[in-house]
Amino acid sequence: MRKTKIVCTLGPATDKEGILEALINEGLDVARFNFSHGEREDHRRRFNQIAALREKTGKYTAILLDTKGPEVRVKQFAEGKVELAEGDIFTLTTRDVIGTKECVAVTYKEFPNVIKSGSVILIDDGLIRLKVKEVIGEDIKCEVIAGGTVSNHKGINIPNVDLKMPYISEKDKSDLLFGIEMGFDFVAASFVRSADDVREVRALLSVNGGANINIISKIENAQGVENIDEIIAESDCIMVARGDMGVEIPAEEVPAIQKMIIKKVNNAGKQVITATQMLDSMMNNPVPTRAEVADVANAIYDGTSAIMLSGETAAGKYPIESVKMMSKIAIKTEEDIDYKKRFFQSERADRPDVTDAISHATVTTSYDLDAKAIVTVTKSGRTAKNISKYRPDCEVIGCATTENVCRQLNMSWGVTPVLLSEMSDADDLLTKAVKRSKHMGLVDVGDLVVITAGVPVGVSGNTNMIKVETVE
């Protein structure tokens, strides 16, 4: 069974008949909705499709709302796109104009006030490079240093410039409220700069009925990297968003940053997604480059919880093939990793809390007894996530009493979510967990399982018990 989870971005390519169901059957664990693109009704329709497919497939497919974030983008061109050549003069403006080959409007009204002559402006993940010649009122007059095609709504980056934008824009607030209304499982907060940004998102969710939504902080700029420890502490999950990161930060530094972030997130017992351009060539080709295969594999060797497809599934020609390929790479790479050796050689925290100590002991017991599975009974999902932190070889069955937690566990490495009905008696709940796991074919009669949970049941973050039994 593949243990690394797969996040797929939805878009026009997944709207074709049968594609979304095929993606789920081939390995999609979490569906990403990119709110930088698409209309509200498109997102609503796709959300309802996923909800219907959960019923049909019996899978706890999670849904992720990815915010636009405090970013700057070009607006629209009259013809949808323009071609810029080196040496062209091209103006960015805050005036409300339709874009041409000479000028285009941008989304950030304060842009002329924070940019200076000589600054370098990057468009479309750095493919287009402009150098500012002068700022005149609302216009930023630039020379094209590296040309190419610029199309509607492409992102703008200005390395080493603090744009001083409020973190939650009116659009993001509206989108987050929509996410609460619809019942999204995750919110991916774009361009997180500090723990304060995460707290701001959590506060908005909490006061509007979305306290149960997990927050994924996207690390995509130098500020996010500098403040990574405090961001991890405030977040439920981290995304290494390498597209903008590789524009804002020198590209050669990104691999080391990726490894550093993955290690820190793993040590914190949280989930980490490695994202952007993983199988990018499969947008147009049925097979990836060997470098892309190595990139996906290396993220798994690093210890990522999940790997993500963006344009490959949202707008590519080969969405199903992309998911199949990603799944095959993950399975083959996991077969090559000696997780038992890694576990016994890993460094331990000097003073672990009770939950962490019990989780470590549970995984140790599973190895000592060559257990078929670890069965966790969890209210918030924390027990299963802590087991996942230690990357056990055996199956991890995350039994939860709410569908929301089951879906969120679908992001956790190696965890298979199982839904249980509420019970007040601990023994009854543990017995039901094993029976349900057996009913689903995850364990069989005679298998040895290690069970961990919190007693009394129903108290979040209270993991304090280990039990070993043979399935009957």
C-alpha cells in the first residue's frame, strides 16, 4: 500500500466526464481547489462532485481550499495574452485599463509607492523579468530583460521587497467564509510570513464556525523561511511551495530549504506537502522526465507526508497518467526505504510529552512483535498523526468518530481512516475499532495488532494507553 499521500489540483482538465472519479480511484487523496483561479460556482460544482464521489467510492477524499493570498497579479489583456521581447518598454499600472502589449493593470493599488527605479520585477514564476526604469504617478515604466508570453492573472514577484500588504484580503475573507459554508477540510494559506498570519486565519475561521478546519501554511518567500519555527508551531500542516519560493529565493537554495522544512515538520509531528512542478512536463507529455521522477522520489526520501500535482491535473493533457505515475514512484521509493532502521536510529526529544512517548512506544511494540497493524482510536486525529510521525512499516488505521477527522487523516502519511460511531465505554470502542478494521479488510483473523488510544475516550489530545491483541 502506498503511504505517501497525493494532492491533486482540480481545474478544467478534471471537469471532463469520468476524470475526477478516475483520479480518486488511481490515488487522489486530497483535492485542491486553487482560489486564485476559477469562479465561485465552478468551485461549488466541483465540491459537490467530490461529495457525491465520496459516497460512490467509499473513500474519505479530503478537500483543500488554497487561498489567493497577499499576492500581486497582472489583470486582464484584451487578447488574453501578449508577447514581450527583450528591450521592450512595458508599463505596469494601478489604473483600471485593459492590457495591451504596452501596458497592463496590476491588482495591488500601493505598488507604485513601494517600488523603486532599478528594482527587478518577475512575472509568471520568474519566466518574465522586468527592470524598473521610472515610477510616474500610477505607472511603473519597465524595460523587458527576459521576454516571453504573459497571460491573464499571472503572478508578480519582487524579490527582497516587503509589500506591507494586509494578510487577509477582502477576496480571501470571502473565500474563507465560503469554505466554512461548504465544509472544506483544509485551508492552505498562501504566502505566510509569520505566526501572526496563521493566527489571523485561525481567528477568522474560529469565529465563523470553521474551527475544525486544518490550516496549511504555504512557505513561499524569505520571510516564511526565516520564521519557519514559529509558523510550524501555529500550523496544522506545512506546504513547501517551491514555485514562488524559487522566484523569491535563489533557486539553488530551494533543495536545502525543502529538506530543512520537511525535517522540522516531521519532528513536530505534523504533515508536510511538497509541491510545484513535480511532474510539470506531463502537462503536455504522457511520461515525465527522469529528473522529475527523481524529484518526486527525493521528496519521499526526505520524509514528505504528501506530494502535490498542480497544472498536471488542473489543466494538463494527461491528468490520470500523472496521478498513476506519481503513485508508482511513491510505491517504488517507499519499498527502498528501511523505515525500521530509520526509526531506531532517529533522535528523540529530551522530554517528550505523554502522547509522544506513548506513540513512540506503540511503534516500538509494533516492530518488536511484527504487528500487522497499529489501530489508533482518536477524537481530533492527533493520536494517528503522532504514530504517522514515526513512519512505521505496518498499516496505521486511524479510527475516528467524525467524517471531518477521517478526511483530514487522509493527508497523514501511512494512515487509513476508518469511521466509528460514538461510544462512551473505552473497551467497547476499542473492540469496535478492531472489528471495523477487520470488516474493511485491513486486518484478518489471527493478525496481531497494537492498539493505542486515550482513556477516558472522547478527550482530545489524551493518548495514554497501549494494548496488544490478536484479531478474532
